[in-house]
Amino acid sequence: MNNKANIKNISGVEEIFFEIPPYQRLYEWNKEQIQTLLNDIKTKIDENKNKEYFIGNVVVSQKDDKYLLIDGQQRLTTLFLIGFYLSYKNPSDQPKWKEFIMQSDKLRISMPIREKEEKVLKEFAKFCKDNQNNERKNDIFLQEIKKFPQDICQNIPQALEIIVNWFEENIKENIKENIKENIKENIKEFSDFIYNNVKFVFVELAQNTDLNRFFIRMNKRGKQLEKHEILKARLLSKITNKDGKTLITNKDEKTLYAHIWDICSQMDNYIFQKASDRKISELDESNKDTIDTIIKESFDKPNQDEEEREKFKSIVDFPTFLLHVYKLTFLEEKQNENNDKNFTIDKNKLLEIIKIEEKESTKTFMENLLIYRILFDYFVIKGQDDEENSYKIRRLTKNTKNNTYSISEDSNVIPELAMVQNYLRVARSGMSNNHHHWLTPFLKFLDDKIELEISCNEVKDSNKQEEFQIKIDDCNITTNFKDFLNKLNPNENIKKELIKFLENLDTALAKEQAKEVEINGKKKDLLEISNEVLSNLSNSDECIFTNTNEVKIPNLDQGTATPHYWFYRLEYYLWKYSKMEYSLENNVKLKEIKLDNKTFDYVASSFYFRNLNSIEHVQAQSKAQEWKNDKDKIDNFGNLALISSSFNSSLNNQDTQDKYLDLQKYINKDSVISLKLWLIYALSEKDQSKWTFGNAQTHKEQMLEILKKSFESS
């Protein structure tokens, strides 16, 4: 017997009774966890009371007439306890809730080794059902909880108190009759929503499952069915063959699109790196890629700790990537429907956002998923071992000895494109609505430039076994994979266009941030500008970026309050101009500035972007008379550099000469942590007495000139 799974709600378990097995802990959810569940439910009702809300898995194993609760006990028990309150508070809903919490003399969730707890809850269930007090006051409910004996698990009465207090705080009662009726209606909304719309994946394990081993393994992994796995089952269920007109059978179509989904979901691998990714085998006769099978495979996978760890690190996870692709596929349609130009990327709302009903739309989405995943792998940075300097754009290369494809750890095929992406990766990392929104328009721009086209042909081998072959640009990936990889090597002009596109996208937002006058009380954010660019990309007659060269840089003399973005932007253009014939005001070429016999272009060649979080005052206020008692001088942008907290701590209260010795350690060990800081020492010649306010002001003016030049879009 295989594991069985389906989706249930409270109304779907009316005839099912659960038992907490001896090896399970009893109940331990705290105030924060209970309130989070109730707050989430309230949010879902406010958004759309007809939508579903998934709370995860409930894994069981049948034992006689009951089901042992293997996983999901805490969530299900919380719903069970909420049911006590709703049964008490809302008499009109009592018939359904009283049957849920207890039928006859049987609790919905029994605790055979906790006889006292079970006895107390049975008595409390009778109170909730039988109390004839029409007002059903909260204080009476609380008083009854206070009668619970002290020798039972106190988490249960505490949870009941948390539940009633939450309702009291979030649904205020009032003496006025019309208000009271409204409150009742609100409670009824909660009651109906929890009973019908709060859903979970009900997994019944095969009867021969070793429960102790399964329980230990499951708890070690903390495994829960992911939202994208539920989404996979939903979408594949849409791929049916109702009209009979397709050349490919329903079964085989599901095989193809399930395979596409599976290879795309492994974000820390390079797609098609494995030969098995390029070959699509025939689907067996079992009910594959339904919720049932997906859950079985999910639980049957080996422990992740026992698997070989992934080699590369994606800048986005799979649920986030799905939302980017959904946005690219249906943005125009969704904007027309909802007049919503701010399609957000929120993986916590994956199941609520991605709604596709038609078969052809589902297939289009899946095919776009493959195309954008290929572009993502070969034109977007991936990291390695969480090292900041490991984020590069790599390519698969063929090993002629064993006919396999691998990736060189050191390779970086388009370093200039990797650098601008690394800059964007860290420059706005603190923005709450970031989620790499630059990625959406960039993938669209890539798609326009590379123009990959996918087709899937059904073929038969010599054994008459049906297979599919994915072809891109008429290149069969299985037989001509090398030719396919060659198609992903753009010419130099396209490389330059990709770099300039990302620079201009970032510049468009920076110009908006630099504006002093807000329109309609606010400035555009990254999401709005990214969406505008996306919309304009579909119309080649429109200018995507405005070329406004005159930009007033905001006041950057704010000390530790200076926005980090402007430091990151400056570092990027310092690096960029180090490769050019850029001259400062005194006609000194930037790349030829020297410090310790090292030129700036040499130092910049090993520079890479890090996540930095500390602003360093090069000249501390306590160290020089000229700077004392003048905060404006100390906080001057010329006296500031963005560095790491650990480096900042090591520099604390040192002279500029001593600070430079520490800076040298970073230069000699790896690479300079800040190009701006390096230039400060070059300007002062490492001599503290020469790092005057005048020098800091000169440095500030030079840096502002570079920032102004960076706004000259091409």
C-alpha cells in the first residue's frame, strides 16, 4: 500500500478521530504562534473570505478506528482549541463545532496517556455546548478555564486564554445592539472560514510504515509540504486532453510538464548539467504528480543532511522565481484586469497570487518557466559556499574524456555583467520590497535579445518506448547539447546592452530617490519603476529610460545616517571608471593614482561587492583639533566610508596611519574593502596630519562629480 494524500478542511474530518501517540509531545504552542495563526486567518478573511488558507500537513497512520497523529499535531490541536471557543461563543454554529470537538463522549483528539487532560477537556466541551447563558460572555469562559486543575499540562488552559483574549482584542464588543449583531457576524465569519476554508494536506501513511523511524526522520528534517509542491499538483491537474485535438496524449503531456517543473525547481544546480535532465522518460501508469504522489516522494526523499550539498547558491529561491515568471507571463493581462501596475513578489502568497485555470495558459507558463530558467542560469550570477566574491556568471563546459558537462569554480564568462549584478544584489538588500525586482525586467530584456524558442517533439526509440525531446531553436538538447550551449554565448554588442540595461534601470530609481519634490505625497519605488520598464519593453517606440543628466545629489553629509545605497553606487562607478581614461579635477587620471606603488586600476581589478553595514568616520572627532566640536565637518561625506562592522570595530579610535595598517591587511589578504577608503588614504598620503577637513572636502567634491557623471545614461 502506498501513502495516500488529499486536501481536507475541518468539515472533511467529521468522521475521523485522532490520537496522540505516546512518543509525541503533548501541546506546546506559545502565545506568538497561536496569535500568528489567528492573525493570518484574519488577514485572509479581510483579503477575500472565499479564498483557501493552507496550514501545512497533517500526517497520520490508521490504528483501528482512530488515526495516530504523526505530524501536524500542534496546528490541528490549535484549531481544536479554537473550536471550543467558537462552540461556546457562537451558538448558531454549535451543531458543527460541537461535533468537531466531541461526538457523544469521544474527543476529536484523544490523549490516551494523558487521562487527566482528556477528562478535563471532555468536561470543558460539555460546558461549551450546554451552557445556556445567552450572552456567552468571555469572562465566564475564562472563569471556567481557571477551574482547570494545576496538575495537567498548563499549555492547554494557557492556549485557551490566549484564544479568547485575541478575539476580545481584535473583535471589540459593544453595548449597542446593532454593533453586537455586527460582532456576532464577525465571529460567524471566522467560524465559517476556519471550518470551510482553512485547509491542510491529509497524508495517510502506508500500513507497513515503521512509525518510530519515520517520526524520528521527519523531526530531524522538519519536513513540511512546500507551497510550490501544492502549486505543482494544481497546475498539472489542469493539463488534460478534453478536446482530443492534441497530438500528444494527456499522460505524456503531464510527463513533459512535470519534468520541466522538476528540473527548474532545483535552483542551486545548473539546468541540464545532468544528462538525466535532458531526457524525459515515459510516465508510468501510477497516478503521478498528484498531491498524493508528490507528498509520497516528498517524504520518501533521503535526509538532506545525508545528501551531497549543493554546489552553487541562487540569488532567489524557487517560489520567488515562479512569481517572477508568472509576472513576466501574465503581467499585461493582470494589469488590464485589476488595473494593478504594482504586481508584487511575495512568496508567502504564492498560492494566492498564482491562479491559472486554462490548460493552454498553464502550458505557456510552464514553457516560459523553462526558457527563463535557462536564461537565469547562464546570464545571472550564482554564488558558492556563501562567499561574497564567489557570485559569478558561469557556463557549462564539456569534459571530452568522459563526455560530461561541468562548471569551473573560477570561471566568470561575463565579468562586467556579473559586477553590475553583484552591485545590485547588495545595494538594495535592505529594502523590504526588493526581492531582486531588477531580475524581472532583466529576464524580459534577455528574452528579447536571446530569443530562445522551445518545442517538444514526441519520438520513439528502437524499443518503441515513447519519449520527448526538448528542442530550443531547433537544436535537440539530448543529441546536440554543445550546439545548444553555443547559442547562449552572446556577441560583444549584446553583452554591452545587457550591462547598460541594468545600469540604466538602477539609474532610473536613483534619479527618483534624488528628487526633492514628491508627486502625490511619495516617490516611485523600485517595484513601480521595474514595472514601468517591463511595460515599456513591449513597445519599442517608447523610451524606456529618461535621459535627465542634471540630477541634484541629495545631502550625503549625514554621518552614520547617510543612505548606504550612495556608497554602493559610488563604488560601482569608481570600479567602472578605473578601466577608462577618467580624470579628476586636477587632470590626474583616476586609474593612475598610486598608493604604496599600487595604481588604482590594479587595486580595483580585485575589488568585489560585499554586504556592508557600518559607516566609518576616517577622522574621529577626538583625534584632531581642527575637527573638534564641529559635527558638520566630521559627518562630511568626504570623511566617510562604508565598511563591515568587524572592520569598523578594529579601526575604532585609531589614528589614520594605524587605520591604514589594518586596511593593508584586507588589501594583502584578499581585496580592498572600499575603493573610496583607498582613495582617501591616497589623497592624504597615509599621513594623519595631512587628512585635514580641506582634503576631506576635496575628496567629497571629487566623489560627487563621479556620482553626477554616473547619471549620464546611454
